Amino acid sequence: MKKNKNTWFLASLTLLMLLSMASCMPDEKKYEEEEQQEINKYLTDHPDYNFERTPSGLYYLELAPGTGSSPAVNDTAYIIYTGYYLDGVKFDSNVGKKNYIFPVGQDYWIIEGLDEGVSYMKPGGKSLMLLPSSLAYGSTGTYGISGYTPLLFEITLVKVVPGSPR
């Protein structure tokens, strides 16, 4: 009889822990839907922006074409950027500062969506990139940006140097 009580107690405790953990997990589907609604609203509110949506989910718009070749994997890209929330509030920029320099195709140097978007550009070109959170700071966020936050970047590709930096 004691063994049955222990088994029942452990099973009840396990179930209680699982229910407790499940209630603490965010409703990812809900947040993803809200994020997509925010993106859709931005696109509707800006019909003059004819973004191209890539298979990854990046929304890309070339504002000014560049010249020359697009950067290849491991080429070094020099960019000027300004990052905005979709409500137009600027959260970061290197305008008037040093170029941001990174090797293309090495996601750990720059967020995935910008890495992809820069690969479509040519030196001297300027683009807008609307990144869903899955291509930016994800479901958890970082650097003061909340999870499930889509972002808009204005990027100028200043130059491309073949090969990795340093």
C-alpha cells in the first residue's frame, strides 16, 4: 500500500510540475500572429514601399542601386545602418560614425536578416530591410529589444573587400 501511495504522489507531483511549466511558457503562436499583424499593418500603411519578400521571410526593398558585384560569402562588407521599430522610432545607428564591418555569410557577426539583405546589394547601394524577429533578435530579444519585435533597417553598402577582415 505504501508503494502505491508513493507512486501516486510522484505521478501527481510530476503532473503538477508539467502543468506549472506549461503555464509559464509564452504562447508562441499568439506572439507570432501579433508580430505578423504588426508587419502587415506596416506594409498596408506604406503602400509606396514595394518590398520583395524572400523565402526566409525578409522584406527587401532597393532604394538606390549600387554598382559592381554583390558580396560573396566571406567577403568583407562595410555598411552604414539605421535601425527602427516599425512605429518609426530609431533604436540604433552608425551614421556619422565608423562603418560597421563584417564578413558576409558569417551570421555570428551580424543578425541573420541583415546578413542576407546585404548579400543582395552592390557597393554604393541603399536598401530598406524589414526583418521579422526570426531574422533579428528572435523570441527572447536582446540589446534592449523585446522578443517577437520586427525591425526596419536602412542600409547603405559602402564597399566590399574580397575575403574576411583581418
